[in-house]
Amino acid sequence: MPNGARAAAAAGCILATPVAVWWLVGDLSATAPPGAELDYAVRPPDLGAGVERVAGLLAVLVVAGALVFLVWSARRGRLDGRWWAALGPALAAGALAGAGARVVTAGTIGANIGAGLTVAGGGALVAVLLLWAAGWSLRILLTRKSG
């Protein structure tokens, strides 16, 4: 993959995926009854609806455009197919992180049990996926140089 445009597309896709998924999932807060306040494990950032919409739409466009470019490059033989084994887990980790951020920052009435499960289970899964992606990337780079 180490062509500048393909590497930039992959990096942009990986970085934009959590934001795109975060925006697509939307706020998961409960509706508070009159006079009650929501509890938060972590308070969500106060970005404003307009900023959220722009960031989300831009992230979705970056992910879609980058994936189209990477698939096109692969079909034309300009992207080594082995890179999908690294890119896929990295994108899955980003998607889990984006969705997990919505769960952790959701306002609830009482305890947010989902936040604890997301941090414990989701955090470990994200770590495994990123380690897999890094290991596979290193393997590709090392076999390319020695071969």
C-alpha cells in the first residue's frame, strides 16, 4: 500500500470511521420525566447540532470516498489485496469506538450499565482488532522488503 494516495485514503478512512458511526448512531440518551435529570457516565461534548451534522456528513463522505478509491485501486491491481486483512479490522475497531462513544455518553435514569460493558468488552475488542491490524501491516511490510 505505501503509495501516497492509497495510504492517505486508508488513513483517512480509518480516522473518519469512528466519527461517521458516532454521527449515524445518534444520541442514545433516555427521555427524562419532568423534574428528573439524566445521569452520565461521561458527559458528551457540547458541539451543537450544526457542528455534529457537518462533522458527521464530512466523515461519511470521507469514508465512502476512500473506500471507493481503495476498492478501485484493488480491482486495478494497484493495491495489494493483503492490505484488506489489516484495513478491515482497523475499520471495525473504529466503528466499535464510534458506537461505543455514543453508549458511554448516553444520558440515563440511574446506572448506565451499557457504559461499563462497552468499556470492558468493547475496549478489549478494539485493542485486539488494532493489534491484529498493526501486526498484519508489519507482516506485509516485512515480507515485501525481504521478498
